[in-house]
Amino acid sequence: MNTNKTLPISNRRIRHAKDFAAFHSPTLAWVILAISLAVTAIAWYLSSQYIRERATDRFQFRVNEMVISIEQRMLEYEQVLRGGVGLMEASDDVSRDEWRTYFENARFQDYYPGIQGVGFSRVVDQDEKESFVESIRAEGFPDFNLYPEGERDFYTSIVYLEPFDWRNQRAFGFDMYSEATRRAAMDTAINTGQPTISGVVRLVQETDDDVQRGFLLYLPVFKNDQPRQTSEQRNEAVIGFVYAPFRTRDLMMGIRKSNLPDIDFTVYDGTDNDEADLLFDSRQASAAEATSTPDFVMTKTLPLRGRDWTIHFASQPNFISGGESAISLAVAFVGLLVDVLLFLVIGSIGRQQRQAEKIAVRMTNEFEKAQKQFQAVCDTANDPIVLLDQSKHVVYGNPAAMEAFRMSEEQLLGTSIDRLYGNSITAIDPDSTTSGQDEKQCVREDGSSFPAKISNSYWHDGDQQITAIVIRDVTEQKRADALIQQHITELRRSNRDLDAFAYIASHDLRSPLRNIKHLADWVVEDTGDNLPAESADHLQTLRQCVGRMEQLLDDLLQYSRAGRVHDRLTMVDTNELVTKISGMMSKPASMQIRIEGDLPTFRTLKTPLETCLRNLIGNAIKHHDREDGKVSVSALEKEDEIEFVVADDGPGIDTRFQEKVFEIFRTLAPSDWKNSSGMGLSIIKKTVETYGGRIELQSELGQGTRFILHWPREMVMPLESLAEAVEV
């Protein structure tokens, strides 16, 4: 590799640093500073004016919005009263329950927040007073009285008022016509026949706590059969008033929540702005005090149902938010900061030039050092490594590459990659930046070839793309793969021969065994009771030995096939599988087989797992010393395996024999006991270990036995099965 080649990136960095320094001039720095300060001042003034104008527009919009909201809300309340008038005029006698039902179904307080209630006040003549009071008392209000006391030409009495809670009950029976402000509004309502708002009053619902100023809205109710065109006729026809009391603070705060969170306002009844006419002051409602002159103020007169309300609006100190106020300051601050930074940047260009030159020299030295280190690594690599330029010619080859292609350095440098790959070359895209791997047939200088795995990677050196190719000779690997394939083939042939031997041996041996068994059965049948007892015992022993020999042949055949069942991976419900196995087991009637907890469902080989669980459960039943014994099956799920536990409360196994029970033909009981061949655990051990699992035994004499089957989640397939899958 040519390490003396000039690095384009280092040259460009130095050149750019020098060009940038040419703009450095003290005079230019001061001129730019003066111009930028002037621009900053203009920007600050314009931003301040813009924020002020936008806040003015917002203030006017919110004031108008509040006025409209108050007017709209009072119109909604008027509709509530007109509904009550409609109810009264539609019936000759509206009962208290009917009035309550109307109020509850209309859900006034849900749809019209701020209203204290909706009531009906009846006009009572002087001669009707006593009978009227008695009629109300008869409705279940024995303490009812019309108040205040005193003789008057006629009275009014609040009869219905919903909701009829503790606060509104204080107004029950009150003669509103006895108070001047209320009387004036009621007279106006009669004379005009229209809804009328009263002046400022203290509601009788008020207590000593949270006292608020209030007003009332009246709408007269007339007899249906009497004329009402003139004021005199309406005074003769009036029978009462549907009305609504309002606590002004509750009303206004409900309206203000969504309209004027940052504007204070006061509401006066009339235009005099006297303290006596004050309906509402938002500063009193929020316990706030005016701390400075507001930036924005406005006064609005709102005519409402016979009254004129004067509303004074004033912005709160935070109406122009801190963020908005900070915009102009931020403009000025950022402008000044940019001005100073620009001045400092221009003034420091000289220093940056010297620093840039130092950095360029340091980068050049570091690059040359990294280049040498890279070359040292490549020179000592065992695999051939070549570097190609943009035209796909070799610019570097390590000693391993020279040895692999049997070329000298002079022969290798400048050689086209087409020459090295021969006819197996795949075109290399000069603009490609994607690394990849492939297998090629490489050609040596003498014309011989060798198979190789090729790895490509790319990077840019200035404007030129460099391609790095790592070549690995796989001749020995292919030879080893062929040898492994040969061994696999021989192993498969050996397994087939073993299967054939086991199958033939088991079937050929079964024929004489069956003949022996039949001869013994015939002797018993022919001799009957004449056979001596000792001879009968010998024949019975002979028959048992034949049965055990047949079981031994079956187990031998199963052992030879253990771990070589060609099964598919399927979803296996082990809870259902164990239940099925338990139902097929032959056991004493009083012996119990139970499943503890939920057994998992997972993807595995069903047949080998079923073989292992069936043998474990069968062993637990077969070797139990009591007919009322218990066998349990449980499972513990882990990340890489599932532990199936088959436990019993039988006699247990001495620790001296626990390793031997997994040996083939090994049994701890007499050889003819229950026809045990001693191969069941050997079959389980071979099966589970074939697929990458294991089996574990925990037992003590007299404490029962626990077999733990560690069944892997990821199955390790036998080598023969993998070879068959590759061939398919």
C-alpha cells in the first residue's frame, strides 16, 4: 500500500480554512456591528407595537364575547320562565308534584347553570288569605305562613320553588310584593306583560355565610279567560308570577369561567355606579386587589328586560402574558446577542485560521497512523485482502493474497479484478455502498483455481470509491463438508441396518416364543386337574417367562427407535395429553392420577413427549407399593425449557441405585416382578437427551419418587433427520 499518497480530505480542510480567513477585517467587523444594532432596535419597536395591537384586539373581542354571553344566558333563563308560564296556563290547577316533575325533567341546573331556582308566586286577595294558608298547610306543611305579617290590599306568596332544598325553603311563603324593589319589577312585568328584571336585592335565601347580592326575573301569569290588552286588564287578570332568583356572584362566575379568565369586570344596576347599585365585582369574588393601572379598560351598557346594566371591564396585570411581553425583549436580547457573537466571530477568524491549520496537520498525522495500523493488520491477516480503485484494479494486496494467487507484489498491483475472478466475476457497481458476501472461483497466476467466499465493503477516499475485498479459500472447508456428508450417509445406513436387525430379531424370536406358549397352554388343557401341582407351577413360570421375553423384545425395538421418530412440530396441549394417557393406564381402582395446576400448550414433537410421559406415569403406577397410592403430574415453564414433574408417594428409591435405574435392562425388583424389562427409563433418557433435554430423579426411601423431565422448547433435531431435511 502506498502510504505516501496525499489525503484529499486533509488538503481540502486546510484550503477551506485559508479561504475563510481571507474575509477577516477589523473595519468590516465594526460596520457589521453598527448595522446589526440598528436592525435590532427597529425589530424590537415593531414587535412591541404588534404585541400591543394584538392584545387590544383580544381584549375587545373578549369584552364583546362576555356581553353577548350575559345577554344570551339571560335569554335562556327567560325561556325557562316561559316554559313555566306555559305549564301554568295549560292547566287550570298545576299541583306541586307536577311543578317538581316539570323542573326535574327539564334539568334546568344542568343546562342553565347559575340559576338559583324556578318558582311560582301566587297572587292572594285579602279575603282569601286565611283559606289560602290553610290549603297549603293541608298539603303537608303545618308550619306554613305567609310573611311578612301585616294587613295589605293583596298579597303574593311563593308557592312552588324548585329545587326545594334548604336554601330555597327559606323563601317558601314569602310575599315578594311587600318589598319595594321587587314590587317595582312585578308591577312593570304586569303592565308590560314582558319578562322584567328587578333591581339589586338581598335574596331571602341568603344566610350569614357567603352573602351575595342578587336580583330576580319575573314573568306574569294571567287567567286564560280574561282579556289582557291594556294595563288595567292585565292587573285584573294576573294570578301570579313565574320567577327565578339569582345570586349574582354564582351567575357571573359561571359565565366568566370560559370567557374572561384574565379580565376583571364590575356590574352595576343602572348608570350611577353607586355602591348600592353594585351587582358584581370580580375582584371581590376572587379576593384580588387592583395593584396597578390596567393596560386596557372599556365600559359597556347592557339593556336587559327593563333594566340597564353598566359593565366596566379592566385587564388584569397578566393579560399580556409573560411570554408575549418577553417576545420584544427576546427580540432585543437575541438581536444583541447575535450582534455581539457576529462581531466576536469575525474578530476571531484569525485565531480560527491558525487552529484550523493545526487541526488539519493533526488529522493528517492521525490518518497516516491509522493507515499504517490498517496496513499492519492486513499484512498479518491469514485471509487474502485486496483493495480496488474506482476502475476495479488492485491498488493493494496483502502477503496472503500474493500467496493465494501465486503472484509477486508487482504482478498483483494493477491487476484487474476480472483477472482474479475469471469467468465467475459479478459486476461491481462503482457507486455501490452496500457490503455483501458471495462465493466465487478464483484463478491463480498459473491458471489453477480454488473456491473462495468473497466479502465486499466500500468507502470513499475523497472523490474516489475504494472497494475492500476479503477472500477466504474454502477448499478445505468443502473437503470437510464432503467428509461430514459421507459420515452422515454411513450413519443413516447403519441406523437402517440396526432398525432392520431389531425388527427381524424381534419378529423371528417371537415365533418360537409363541410356539412355547401354545405348547404350555395345550399341556395345561390336556392334563387338566391330573397335572401335579409342582408341574403346574413350572408351566405357569414358563408362561410368565415367555410374556416377559415378549415385553423385553418390544422394549428392545422401542429403545432402538428412541429419538428417531420422524414427527412434525405441532401445538401440543399437554393438559389434554396427560388426561388421555391417564385414562388409558391400567391401575387399581383406588389409585389416583391427578394434574396439579395448568399444564402448558406449546409447539413441540408430540410423539416423543407422549412416550416419555406415558412411561413415567406407567412406572409410577407399576412400582407403587399401595393400591390407594397417588401419582401427580405438574409442569414449571422456564425460558428455554419446560419441567414436567411426575411424582408419587410410593416406596422411593435408595440413593445408591438412583444412577443405575437409567441403565438398560436394570431393575431394582426381581427380574420377573410385574414383567418389568428394565428398559422404560432407558428409553426416556435416550429420547429426551436426543432432543437436547435431560431427566432428573429425586427420591428417598419411604418418601416417594419425583422424576423431572427437562423438555426443551427449542428441539435439537437428530443428525440423521437434519440430513434428510437437507436432501429433501
